[in-house]
Amino acid sequence: EHVFTDEETRPSYITGVTSHGVTLNSAFNIVHTGFAATSLGLVPRNDKTADNTSSTPHLLDALPLVPRLNATSYAFLDVFQIQLEKLTVNAFCNPLCALNDAKNGFLFTIPETRRAILTEISRVVYALPELRGVPGVLERFSVDRLEATVNGIIQKTAETTCSMVVDLRRGQKTEIEFINGYWCRRGREVGLPTPINDDLVRHILHRQGDEELAKNYQ
């Protein structure tokens, strides 16, 4: 509306998510530590085109041809659900590994915490208006299914040091407000408390020295 004002020349956007494990050792020194998948989807121009696009951008055809990416193209609502699954994994993995300065394999030692945070996230997903009436959502985002998803990714990336661990080690700002903070915001929108996610956001913000921001998650 503000930048690409002409709909005829407005570009298409592709959203995606990757579950590959990657560790940044230093600038331009990146190690692929876990082979997984990349999921891609065309962002709709409006509600009417959410799952009905007239043409497919070249990238959606080209990226799946790269074996190392293991990429697949999906309808927008499908890739949105894949994003929520990945965000669920990150909301469990990133802050807990960061607070314990540990690789992903550490997460197998805290099953009670895993169950609690996934239960909280599952309740928020069930209440999201975007997914109301979408077939399979209740099964896909059940706590048992989320646990299976999380465990599968952790097994593939057990030796991965996630980015939030590296950020805290370097004294850098983390992505905590975009990961667990997302669940906090969506919980407030749908009227559900998210005390576990709030607590994790506060702890990470305290560690990175953002005391004022931490007050938003009381």
C-alpha cells in the first residue's frame, strides 16, 4: 500500500521455514550440522487469494530442485502451520539452551518442561482465528504430536548450538521477542495466559540487559 502502490507491478512474496541445523562459528564460518527440510509458500495478496494464485513464481519451482535444501512448496495456510510448528520448536529449544549454555541435546534431559511449554503453546494455537475451521489443526497441534515433532528435530540437531546460545555468549541482542514473545502476544490477543513463555522471555531479556523490555512480560 505504501511502497508498491501499483498492484500490476507489485512483487510476489515467498515465505518459508527451514528446520536444517546450522551453527555459526564466526563470521563467514558456518557449519551445516543437521540435514532436515525447507518449506516454502506464496504469501497471498488478500484473503481471496490465500489458496488460489494465478501463477507460480519461478523460485517456487527452482528451489525444490536443489537437493541440499530439501525444499517443498505448499499452500499458504499449510506453510503457516509448518512455521508455527518450527516456532514451537524454537520456543522450547532456544531459550532453554541459551539459559543453560548448552547444545540441543540438553533438551532431552527436561521432559517435564518440554511438556509444560508445549501444552501452553497448543492452547494458543487452538484459539488462533487464522486456523479456525482448518481441517486437521486439532490433531496436528495436540501436545503429543508437538512432542513428537520437537523430539524428531532435536534428534537431528542434537549437536547444533542454536543461535540464541551464541547471541548470549557474545552479549548480543537475541530474537527472544520474536520467538517466545510471539506466543505471549498471540496469547494476549485470544485471552489466554502464557506464564511459561512470559517467564522465558523475561529471563533472556534480563541476561541481555534489557530490563525495561522485560517489564512488558510480567
